[in-house]
Amino acid sequence: MARKWWQDEVIYQIYPKSFRDSNGDGIGDIRGITEKLDYLEDLGVTMLWICPIYQSPMDDNGYDVSDYMALAPEFGDMDDLDELIREADKRNIKIMMDLVINHSSDEHEWFQKALEDPESRYHDYYIFKEGNERPNNWRSIFGGSVWEKVPGRDEYYYHTFGKKQPDLNWENEELRKVLFDMVNWWLDRGIAGFRIDAISFIKKDLTWSDREPDGVDRLAKCTKATRNMPGIGEFLTELKEETFARHRCVTVAEAAGVPYEKMGEFIGENGYFDMIFDFRYADLDIASGSEWFKRLPWTVKELEEKIMASQMIMQKYGWPANFIENHDQPRAASKYLKEAQDNKDAVKMMGAMYFFLRGVPFIYQGQELGMVNFERTSMEQFNDLSSIDQYQRSLEEGLSGEEALRIVNLRSRDNARTPFPWNAEKYGGFTEGTPWLNMTEEYPRINAEAQKGKEGSIYEFYKEMIAFRQHGPYSRTLIEGNIEPVRSGEDVISYRRFTEEESIYCLFNFSGKERTETLPNTGMVPIWGNLEQTHMNGKTIKLQPYQAVLIKENE
């Protein structure tokens, strides 16, 4: 595919509620982000993806929008956002926003008017079905039926996610036009683009027929009838043509479940979006993204296979968005490294493994510090809707309370949403008030002040890694080059990045033991890594525990 400007970006994801509180109310805000732009500039990132800051009752922390063209007052106002865009631009940092258009909040004016008057135009902005019983047996992503009864009427409304997140009816042409106008309004304000939330759910199976139950609740996953349904391409094509294609912007789709054979339609030269997140390797430890209680064992080789399968299909069709953490995932150090989560060499190795894959790397706030999961002792300490639902489902599926709590701790979305630790002071310098969500226990040890400027820290490693990819002597190969898997032994992930002129082998030892690997030829030269020494002898390399190394093949 033709080169695009956004392929050179390093994108940093901010969960605004937890990044930095500038006014002491315990909730992070836009001014807090602006305060920390120097930190982000020093790190070397080039774009910020900011999770939803629109007006919202915050039932799902902003992914329930009640006004798409207004900001949540706890985050600030439009002047604050304009200032952030201006100040970020001075530092050559672009701003990407989240776009949530599969559903709105039930407190959105449209939905309220739909409830008030079933004959109003707004009633068809959503999905309503008449009757005195639920239309089918589909289960929502957050548990329970997708259907919620309308008070005082023999009518139900549909919600893929929470009860307070009714789905928008994309079959309605008028609604689509209103949404497109809103998208263009935001792009005209100077943002660089969007991460598009849950976009693969906008087309439903309009027969609304039951599916085979798959749980003790006798319900069936709604994904079987509401995700990547035939006909979705018409909606996505229209969305692109009426909005994104009219601007110099970048789009990243959260489109879980897209079959690999369909990937070209999503991110090809004429795809609906520029990039897509692939969750296959992110969900390798569970049966599906919505069934945490079905834990799956995995090996480093299985992780490698999933990553490389994703990389090769993306290379065939387009460009991937690479990540190991986000606001819906547990901390990568805890998830992928397990008992080695506090080993700095291991954390660095894992970061390098995904960072040099082909595609745009995404860094989630706190990842550059090696933040780890929390350990909550009761369900009262959780905020996340999905965590609460998964706990209940785990109990229904036969787990004990202790087992259910352990599983929720492992996977909870709250793991990544704990306030950012800026220093070792009370509440980590995140706020002068009381944080909206409890901190992780490690913040006196794992915080930005303890790492920034400190030789050997994880932060400084990420800073060096970003600079090496972006501006080092091999940047064109590491950014533009192709990728292919390389055969390696147990606990080692390896691949090759290459152009016609240059070839770089990338090896990553996920083991706490030394591993010996064979190189393609003699005379190869190590060019970068997380350890000071690389032990090579002829075609043999002895990888030290948790070593990451990039080796250049002689011309």
C-alpha cells in the first residue's frame, strides 16, 4: 500500500479519568493532560489517543455518551480542549479522540425523546420491539439480556453493552446523517482522527431469531448475531466517504472478530479504516473477551503463533495497530510475564517484542513504567461494569467466591484504569483530593518521578526505544520494512524486519534461563537491546534471561 503519514506515529493512549487531576476533585481532566505534555514530549510519543471525554453520566466511564458535541464538565470545557490541541501541536503531538457511535447513553436527548413519544422521529434512532416478553435470548456483552423493558409500555429496547447504553439504529438513514455531521464537526476542530469504538456491532441480524444457548443462564452471546454481520460494509463505506475521506485524518477500528479473510475490506488500500486492533493474541488466556471465567493455559510459542499470524495477514492487506495494553486489558507485565512482572529486564524485553513489529505501536498510560495489576480483596472495590458482571457469571457457572474474585482480579478492566502514579506522595501525585478509583499498591515504588531521568529505568528504556525506532540509523527498516517469522526455540519469540537493502533479526527470550539460538550466518552485528552484552559466537547466540536483541545481517 502507498505510504501514509500516520505510519510514522507512536501513539500514547490516555484514560483521562485516571491520568492527572488538575483541580483536586479526584477525577483526571483535560487540563491535567495539558500539564503533562512535557512528560509525553520527553518520552517521544507523537500522538495521543484520549478515551471519551464527551458529556456522559459515566455509567461506563464515558463510553455512554449523552451529548456528542459537549464535554463532560468533570473533564473540562471546549476552551480546555482547544488549549490542549494548541499546546500539543507546539510539541509536535497530535490528538486523536474516541468515537462511540454504536450506542449512546440512555440519558441522551434522543433516547429521552424516544421514550416520551413512540411516534417521534427519535424513536427510530434506536431499536425498539413491541411485546410483553423479550424478543430473543441474546446475552449482552456486560451480561443479562440485550433487551430492557420500557417502563409503562409493552416494549423493549436493545443494548449490546450495558442497560444504560441503548444501541443506535444504523438502519435509519437520518440518524446516520446526524452522526456523520457530528464526526465532521470534530474533525474540523483540528483533531487528527479517531479510534472508533465497537464499530463491528452496528449491523444486526434483523431476523432477531434465537441462538443456541451457551451458558447456564440459557442465553446466547449476542456476538453471534450482532458482530460483523452481512451488510455492515455498506454502513462502513458510507461512514468513510461522508466523513474520514474528506479530511486528512487517521482512523483506528476497534473491530473485534473480523475474519482474517475479510481484513482487506477493513484496512486495505481502499479499506473502511486505516488501522485495526487485532485481539486474538490479547485474548489468548480466556475463551473470549466476554467470558473471563473460562481461563485457558498458553505458552510463549502459542503467543508467538498468534502474533505472527496477525502480522502476516495484516502485511498482506494493510497496516496493524500494535498493543499489549489498553483500557480494557489487564497490565501486560502481569498478564504475559506472570511471576516475572517485577523483573525490569523482562518488562523491557516484552515491550521491545511488540514495539518493533510491523505497524504503529500504541503505548497505554503507565505501561512505560512497568505498572502491574492490583489485588482487590472484595467486589465492593471494583468500579468496572464488566468486572461485576463477570464475577456474577463466574458464580453462576459454578466457581466459588474465592475463585471468581481471583479471576476478576486477573482480568478486570480496572487494572489499567487505576490513577497514574506521578510520584511516591499520597495518591501518587495524581490528585490532591480522593481518587475516584483506588490506586495500585505499588505506586510508592512504581511511579514516574522514580524513573524519569534514572539510568536503567523502564521509562528511560521506552524513551530510548522510541527514539531508536523513530530516528535511529535503522528507522526506515523498523518502520517501513516487511516482517516474517523466524524459527526459534522454546520461550523465544523471533522475527525478521527487512527491506531490499537491509535485514534485522529480532530475538526475545521470555525465559528466566539462558537460551541458545542459531543465526542464519556468521558475522552478524548486534545493533540494539535491553542488556549491555550480547554473547555471540559464529552463528550461535546465547540469549541471557529476558534478553531482547536486534541483530543486523551483514550485506
